[in-house]
Amino acid sequence: MSQPPLHLKLRVNDEEHHVSTPPHATLLETLREDLELTGTKHGCELGECGACAVLVDGSPLLSCLTLSRECEGKSVETIEGVAGDSSELHPLQEAFADLGGSQCGYCTSGLILTAKSLVENNDDPSRATIAEALSGNICRCTGYLQVLDAVEKAVQVLKDRRLSEPGAA
Amino acid sequence: MSSEKDGKKKGPRAFHDPVVRGASGDGGAAANKAEGEISTGWHDVGGRGPGGQFNSIGKARRRVDGRAKATGLTQYADDLSRPRMLYCRLLRSPHPHAKVIKVDTAKAAHHPDVKLVLTGADFPVTYGILPVSMDEHPLARDLVRHVGDPVAAVIARSEDACEAAMRLIEVEYEVLETISNPVEALATDEPRIHDHGMWGNVHKAVSLQFGDLDEGFAEADQIFEHDFFFEGNTHMPLEQHSSLAELDRNGVLTLHSSTQTPHYVHKALTRALEMDSARIRVVACPNGGGFGGKSDPFNHELVVAKAALILGRPVKCTLNREEVFYCHRGRHPVQMRFKTGVKKDGTLTAVDLQTLLDGGAFGSYGVASTFYTGALQTVTYEIPRYAFRGCRTFTNKPACGPKRGHGTVQPRFGQEVQLDIIAHELGIDPADLRLQQVVPPDSLTANFLKVRSIGLKNCIEAVVEKSGWRDRHGKLPEGRGLGLACSSYLSGAGLPIYWNQLPHSGVQLKLDRSGHVVASCGAAEIGQGSDDVLANMVCEVLGIGADRVRVITGDTDLGPVDLGSYSSRVTLMMGNAAIQAAERARDMIATAVAKKLEVSKDRLAFADDRVFDVEDPETGLPFAEACIVAESFHGTLGTVGSYKPPPSPARFKGGGVGPSPTYSYSACVMETEVCPETGWVNVTDVWIAHDIGRVLNPVLARGQVEGGVYMGLGEAMMEEQVFRRLPNKYSKALVHRHPSLLEYKTPTFLEMPKVHTTFIEEPDGAGPFGAKEVGQGPLLPIMPALSNSIFDAVGVRVMQCPMSPQTVFKALQSKDKMVGPKPFPDVPWPEPTKVTPPWEGGDGRGESTKKSFVEKMDAEAGRGSETVASGGSNS
């Protein structure tokens, strides 16, 4: 508590931030309390629910179990960065909003980021693969099926987009 | 024995009271007239577009709060932060039952970052959700009643400072005997956990009898008697409760909170802080899930409010996950005994139900929960004579309260498993046993519940057909089985928590020259989609897209009162209020536009963001222009709508729990694999049909059904809110066995089976556009369907819930191929209130000299109590 604060340089959503934080601050705390990025949620602060998942260098990580000081020099992505600097949403966000992937919405940020990592590493995941990848994220509202529908839909949109890109076969 | 021979079949069929569907010409005007200006439903259930087509109802559409949720912009209570905000933590009792002798806060108060320390001495006045059990203190004064009961609060500059200062508080306790379950509670008169219960540690014991049970059992060919047990479980919303209190610029106390019931929190603050209600504003932030767990006013809400009043600074308290488990208010553990008489053909002749509830340390919703364990048995199948005895005890555990299906889930489990046993014993298909005695529409039950539309038969037929039940039930190989169960739930409680004549829900609309509509209502969005329902009503009636509607909800300053998100009441009640408000707005616009276009008003149609002549669609105005015309004509535009349920025919004491404007129905067939060696259970498919009246937005409706199935599977297979004693060398305290998300097991993506959902749409005039509830009902058949499918798979009866592999294994190992609770204990039941069923000429009153509250309410409203005698129709 009384330890002197650390001065950290963090790259969050492609922007550099300087924060002064206690050495034991978690990434969750730094994001929510120092950077006011409250889209990242907490359901347990013990690494049990997945609500706080963010991407660190592209991989999903539980921000409640990650010290902010461990993230210096790494790239952090939160829900606020998923659409980039655009009013157009990411296909995952569109699909979650349209297809019932989100009810109370509290698990949604963690789910979207975990799913984003999956679809960026796997062009064509099966429903079982998606379920496996998301199985560390608890949702109490949906019964998970509409979440799976939403991710499948986003996979399809991304696939169609790739095919329509110039140079696609 | 048989009464059919003498042609006097008793049961709901003998009573028939045709109700006028809302689609009839008067649009429910007669009902409204009877109730003054407050709507009681019964609007036209058809669409409001040209030719009665629907503008937005029934169309799959992104929910109005969908974008915010997918972008992280939804602000839950803990996402709020204020300049100069302080943090609050509660010091909680380590003892389950103890006198608080002394709380010394001097050292804590001297911590440099601490601004305030509060104790029970700062809170002389009690609060509670029900007027009959105001038995909670924001901080304990003399007695702690469960581990986790708060005794002091620290308000400091950081949560770390709060924690450090809490360790400096010295509390002296005198430990009392712990009462850990209902059997102990019945046997232990002293010490009493509360002195407001009926006696000893019995909070509430009720006994109701509808008709001559002896006669009913005498008519039976066979009597079945079974004991069941349903373990408690908790809501586990993903969002931990959080509250932020502040004084606004005018000094008004404002509480932002994760609550399903801002109106009741407002009332609790008014009472416990002894304040003028006009100086308090409560804002229900969007809840990160509720499921009933945020329906009570909570300690931390009152504490931060008091602290903000004293310090003049914003104060926030967010519970940690362990605290959420200890706040609980979840499913009561209930032991049950069902005694049921049946004829050879499966016809029910009488049901005698006893329930024993483990209430935990406070009243909470307990009186209602107790009645609910006996209220809805009668609304699914014809039960000509019915008796119910229920008893809720206090114990030294976190209080139980309402969880999805509130009090009706446990007896539904027992009833549906027993029906499966009966069907098996009598050699009748369980589907047929049910189909042959479904309650007829527009009838009264033995306990005077008014059943209007009932799609239960259609539900059963749908799941039977889609699951291949007829060809596969009883015929699958060892280790694989099908089970069937049904259920019903309220579409809102017929009576408010505070008995009064006020509307249960109000909606206010503001329209102006910009062409958008602001709809406000006190209803709390807890994830179920109530904001979207509100927008949908307005869009349908005014023929506009959802992008023209803004909703403001859950704010006691900015919207009219709605009682809250509980008892599946919001869609029906807020929906009806919204229709009334929107119809009034439509009328104002139509009057002005008719004049402007020189077209008769009744030729105007509202659709596609336009107001136009239905016979000449080119003649019309865009909606925004129509608003300008209307604003020019009438002046500033605004309307209100209100809703109150029709009065219930039940007049007896205790008849206030169970009535609803209309009931939803569900049927489920579940397919299960069970390992005969280990008892491992795997659910592969769930076919579920839900009588929803009308689907408002199919995406959301499906989500409610699947979410209910999921939560039901959790309860059926693994979820348990259970307690253990710490070893003697420690404190012997009664603590939660696993207050964490990892160890409190819930289904993940990997446990979720396929769910095949069917909606039965038979619009019910009581609901908005005919809609009934969908948020709670579909959970109810899941637990009994699992038990019944396990029997079909491996031939064992599981009479208790959850049905973990250990439990199933126990049944597999037992001689009688069954696992269940110990026999129902002896309860010193009070004398029953006897009520004559409607088909025996009963008028809904009980044989009691005491006036029931319904009669008192009637007197207050100047309304006669002749309703039932003159036919029982409220429509």
C-alpha cells in the first residue's frame, strides 16, 4: 500500500498512455480506474469468469490476474478498441447486438475479445471449436447458444469480406 | 368411488366463464371503464399498421440497447465514478448467530484515509422488502444472524484503506446457538432469530384447504405419497452489486444502483433514513443480470446513502463475489410432501401438499415465497380438491428470496416427477396423463386463480411430436432416456407489494418537432430486454422505427413508477401502460393530421415513419412533419399511460399470492444419457414449447427461453447454495461451502445441449398485443424433465435436486432404485382456512372472521366484493 507508485508506459488500443500506479495494480484496475476504459468488466477478480478478458499482444488474457507492470512494452486491446476509430462496428459486435449474443451485456466484452482472438487465428472454426475457445467465459443470461450463433455469423461475414478483397481468389 | 358414474365430475370444467378477447370491438374499453382511466389490458391484440398488420411486433430486430452492450458503452453501477468519490466496505460478522456486545471503531476512525465509520447505532430504523417483515438493519445493532451480516462500514479514500481500517475495528460478540436447518428451527424455540415470526423460529406457517380432501381421496383408486427435496441455489448474476450515492447540485440524495426494484429501494431509503421521499432519487443502472438477486433493498445501498448524506461527497460500494454469495436472496431449500389421489384412468381427485422452507436469516420475500410454494399447482391440471400447508423457518444463513420462478419451482419439481411416477404405475403415457386433464381456458381453479388463455395442450403436443416421444419414450436403449414435464408461471403478480389502488406501471411519452419520441418508465433493464419492449410498443402504435425512440428507464426522477423487474411483470404491465400512452399520442397526432390533410381521422394509418390516408397512401406526412402539425395544433406534446391488473376473484386470506392477469405455460421433453456405472448425466437435447401469447421480438424471446433452459439445467445438475460447519477448533461457524464462481458449479458452453424451441402464440387480451411472460416460465419444467429422463434411461427415481452424478449414483446403488430426502418432518400446522371451490358454489372467501386484505382493499376502493358471486368475470 505504502510502496511508491510505478510509472508505466502502456500501449492500449493503439495509443500510448502513461500511468502512475501502485506496483500491485492489476491491468483490470488500471484500465478501469486510471484510463476510464470501463467496458472491461469484473465478475470475480479471481480469474474464474472471463468477464475481464482483454487481448494482450493479440491473445486473450484475464486482466484481473495480470499486473499492469507486466504489460509494459505489450499491446493491449479492450472492447473500446475493437471497432477502431470508426463508427462502424466489428462484425463480432454487429452479430452480438443483432443475434441475441448479449442480454445483460456484462460478459459481452470478454466474450467478444476472446472470440476476436479466435477468429483472427482461425478462418473457419467449427461450432465445437468456438464453444471450446469461449468455455472459460461464463454467461448467466443467454444459455450460450445465441453467442455461438453470433460468432458463427461474424466468421461468415469476415470470410465473405476476405473473398471480396482485391486479390482474393 | 367414481363420481363420473353419477355424472358429477368435479373440477374447473364445471365453471365456465367466457371472457371477451381483446380483439373484440371495444378494444378493452369496457374493462378500462370499470377501472377508470387506468388500463387493465384488453387492447386490440392485432397490429397497428394498415389493415391490422404489425409494424414492429414479431419482427426480429436489434434490441435498442444492443449497440451499447457490444461496444462496452453500457454503464453499470460500478462503471460510474465521480470527482471526490469515496469508497465504502462493510465489515461482516464471522459468526452465524451472536449478540453484538460492543463495536469499537476508534482506531479505524483514526486511519489517515478514513472519512467515516458507521455502525448499527447510526441506523435505528429497520427496512425490508415486504411491509410484514421489516426486519433488517443496514448495519446490525444487537444481533448478527448469519456469517456475512454487516456490523460496521468504513468510508475512505480507497478500497485498500477501507480494508486496512476494517482490521482495526474491534467487535465483541456473544456467540449464540446456531440454527442451521428447518428441522433444527422447528425444534428450537429459543434463541429466536427474530421475534416477529409466528412462534419460535417459525417465520410463517399457513394452511389452506379448498374442498373436502377426505372426499377427494375417497374417490381415488390409488393414493400416491412422495417426499421431495429441492436444494437452494443462487442467482449468480455476473455483475457484483454496486451502488453509488451522491447529493446532486440541489442536495437531493441520488443513489445509482444495481437494482431490479428502484421503486422499492426508494421506499426503503425513505423509511430507514427517515427522509422525505421527495428528496431522494434512485436510478437503477442497467443490471449485469439479476434473476431476482437484486430485488431486495440491500445493506450497502442504505449505507452509502447515509454516508453521502453525512459527508456531502459521492460514496461507492461494490461487493466482491464472496459477498454476493452471502447476500443471496436466492432459491429456498424446500422439502415437500405430495399426497395425490388418482383414479385408474389417471384423473386426479385430490392433492394435499406440504412444504417446508429454509428461509435463512431474514424475512425478505419469504411470506410470498411460502404462499408461492402452494399457489400454482392448480393452474396446469384440473385438481378438484386441493390442500396446501407451507412453513418457512428462520435459520442462521443468508436470507433466501426470489429467484427465477420464485417459490413455484420447487413444488413444480415434485408435482411433475410424481405425475411421471403415477403415469408409470398406471401404465399411462405421461404425455396423455397430462393432456387428458389440462385446465380449460377461461376457468377458475380450486384456489380461485383465474386461468384465461392456456396453450399447455399445444405445448405438450409440440414437444411430443418434435422429440419423437411416442416412438422413443420407454424404448431407448439402457442409459438413454426421455423425460417430459410441464409448468406455468405468472405474467406479473396480481397484487402489488404495498396494497394500494395505484397503478403498477406508468409510461410517459414526449414527442416534438424533431420527430423522435422519448419513452420513460421506472422499469429496470436487467438484461431481459425490457427497454426493447418499451420501444417496441411505441414503434408499433406510432408506426415508426426504433431509431426514432429513446427510452429512459429505472430512474425515479425521470419516469413514472413501475414496481420493478420481478414476477415476470414488466412486459405485460409496462407494455399495457405503454400502449395506452402511445394510443393517446397517436390520437393527438391523428386529430391534427386529419385536419391538415382534410381526411377523416379513422382513415389515417401509421406505418413506415409516415402518417397517411390508408385509402390513398400518397396523401400523407412523414412522421416528423406529423409531429410538427400536432405540436402546432395541440401545443407541447406529451401523454401518459398506466396499468393495473384486474381484481382477483380470490377473497380469502392468503389469496393475494398467485393471481396474475394471465399465466404462461411451458412443456419440455429432455433427452439424457446416463452412465449406469457412474451416474454421470449428459443432457443431449431439450425440446421446449412455450405458450407466450405473442412473440414481440423473436431474438429476445428465444434468448429468454434458452437462458431459462440453461439456468434450469444448472439447478438440475449442479448448482447448490450449501453451507458447512467450520471445525470446532475454529469457530464452528456455518459458512458457504463454495462462495466462488469456480467452485459454485454452473454450466459452461461445453455443457449446453441443443435446445429446440417452439412458441405457441395464442394472443391473450390481458397482455400487450396478446403477449405473456417468457422470462421465468421456461426454467420450471427443466428440473423435473431431467429426473424423469433419468428414470427412463436407467430406471431410478431421483426425488431431489440437484441431480449430480453422486446423487444418481446413490440411486443406482440403492435397493429401491431411488434417492430422496428423509420423511417430511412433523410441523404443528395451524387450523386450515377452508375455502369452498368455485364449482361447489364458493365465493372466494375463506371461513374466517378476519377480513382479508383484498376485502380491505375493496372497502378502500368503495368496490363491492360481489365480483365472484356475480360470475367472477373481471373482463
